[in-house]
Amino acid sequence: MARISTSWRRHGTGAAVVVAALGYFVDIFDLILFALVRVKSLQSLGVAAEETKSVGIWLDNYLQSTGLVVGGIVWGILGDRRGRLSVLFGSICVYSVANILNAFVMDVGRDGFGAVLHAVGMGTALKQYGVLRFVAGFGLAGELGAGITLVSELVSKERRGLATTLVATVGICGALAAFLVTELFEWRTAFLVGGGMGLALLVLRFGVIESGMFNAVRQSSQAKCGAFWLLFYPRDRLHRYLAVILCAVPIWYIVGILVKYCDAIGASLGMPEGARPAPGPAIFWVYTGLAIGDLSSGLLSQWMRSRRNALLLFHALCAIGITLYFVVGPTSLGAFYACVAFLGFGAGYWAVFVTTVAELFGTNLRASATTSAPNMVRWSMAGSAFLWVTFEGWLGNAPSSSWQAAAIVGAIVVPLAAMCAWSLRESYGRSLDFIEE
């Protein structure tokens, strides 16, 4: 690693923090929206009630999350080559348009424009839904990483953790807003609201400045900006990248499996039909816990002057929360939602995670790492879902196999995450004015 001498000044940081926070708010709103309308939207499109789980896993855990990881790579490279602001503008346009179009999915005839859609395999509402979920995921992938990278480079190292914590905490509240919108409006209108908020946010972005640190590095002949392959070589850099990704996998295992599919798991746990949890309220309570947890973990990492110790502490809270979810949760619906809220608090270390990613990599690769790593974590929902379904089959698809399989997945991902966090070097208070050679 080498340092680049710069004469740039930090200014306009307040606007960058506000815009990044609001951008992540809209990002989370749109990211969680499908989970909230999954059952109602799929049933309205003719999917049988017993198939909403499998179709939902395909659309969300596979297609949307794959769009996230592909977008994370593409937007990250663009962020290091073209600038952080270009990603903030481009990504929000893509996912806003995709969500607006999602409000109009329908089966079409083979006449007129419908013939074109059938020719490209998009004549049915479900095919359109799937393509738009992938495109929306692709667009959503750039928002958080570009915002955190920009804020981290504009704010002083002493206040960096506070700024990124604010961005993450405000952003998480987007899920709470999504819940309220889906309670007030039908699912098509909810997609229009999400897409409209994204386009409205573009107006605020015109007043945000580019990172001076990035501009200085781009003008340097020493740096290879956006060379994504450098994240995999040498071994030390590859270890940093993989370890920081794996340490956050429990967050999306909790959200993507235990919460989004709590209705199926609740039934497997033997909860009576009239008192089983529903994904909507569960998402509301887990994101309430996540918002409080993100604020707490970010402030704690500042007070402890350690990102790694904060990560390890919240991994322990995750383990406790998962245990309570399976043991205490089934006793009553109120107990279940209380356990989900605590589970969200334990998983609320996303702010520390994204800050750690930004601090571990040089300016010429920072957007690539900070944009791709969170989306690799989100993509892990597909891996967690695959393990869940696989273990469920191995257990014989008995009524109790769904929750048992989910518990086994948790017993794998949480200890692995803690070991990876332990292996990371401390990044608190580190100057970000360096490049990866």
C-alpha cells in the first residue's frame, strides 16, 4: 500500500451525509418491498398459496440477490473509475424505473406489443416480475457502497464512524416506511411509491460534491483504479475481502430466512394457524431492532475505539437471538415478535460492517470493495436459502424439518462470521489516504 499526497479540502460533507442517508433509506425501502408484498402480489397473479414460498425464494433470494451481486461488481468498478457521484446517480435511476415498471406486470396477449414480449419470453406477469426483480437488484447494488465510500472519504477519521452510523440508521428506517406504505396501499401502488421516491431524490444529488481524495488518486499514475481483480490478489487482500464479507452473512440469514419466511417456519414450529407470524409485522419488528442495533453498534465501536470488538459482541447477540427465536418464540405470537425485535438488534451491526469495509481498502479499490462486499452479503441469502431447502430435504420434509433446517444453517453461519471478524485487523481511526498497489 502507498500513500498519495493530496491538497484537497473536506467541504460539503453535511450534504453528502444527508443525501447518502436518504439514498440508503430509499434503497432499503425498495429492497424489502417485495418481501412485504410477496404473498399478496403473487396470489393476485394466480400463484397458489402453497407455492408462494418457492416462487418467492426464486424471485427474491435468487433473482433479486443475483442482480445485487452483479450490480455490486459493476457499480463498484464504475465508482473507482468514473467517480462516486456517477454511481449515486446511475444506480438510483435504474432501480427506480424498474420498481415503477414492476407496478404494471401482467399477462399479455400475443397481439401488438404483446407479441414482442412473448418473443423475448416475457409474456407472463411472473416472467416480467422476475426480470424486473433482477434489474431492480442490479440498480440497488450501487446505492449503499457509493454513499458510504463518499462519506468516508469526506469526513474526518475521528467522526467517520458517526457519519456512517447515521447513514445506516436512517437507511434502515426505510423498511419501516415500506411496511407502513404496504399497509396503506395495495402492492402495485407501493412499487410506484418506491420508484417515485427514488426519482425525487435525484434532485438533491445535484448539490453533492465528488470526493477530493478520489480525484487526487485518479490523477495519480501510481494507482490502478477499479481493477476489481486486485481484490483477489495477493493473499492478504483476498483474505481481507472474504473475511469482511463472511462476518456479515448472519444479518441476511436472519432477514432473508428467519424473518421473510417466518410464516412457514412458525407453522413448522407448531404454532396454531390463527396465531402464526406474518412476514409484514415480522419485517417491521426486525427492522426496528436493526435500526436501534445499528445506532448502538456504531456508537459502541466509536466508544470502544474498535470495529472488530463491536462486531464480535454483536455476533454473540445474534447467537442469543437465534436461540430465543426457536425456543421462546413459538410460545406465543407476542413472544415471537419480541424475539424477532431482539434478533434484529443483535443483527444490527451493518453500520460497523460497511465502515470496516471502507477502512480496510485503498482509495483506488474502495468503491469496488465497499459496493461489492455488502451485495455479496445480500447474495448470501441465495446460499442460505439453498442450504435451508437442502437440509430440509435431508431431514425428510417432515413438519418440523423446516425450522430444524433453518436452525442448522444458523449454527453454521454465526460461528463462521465470528471467526472471520476475529481474523480482521483493527481499522478504527485509520487514515484512508492510501492506495492498493
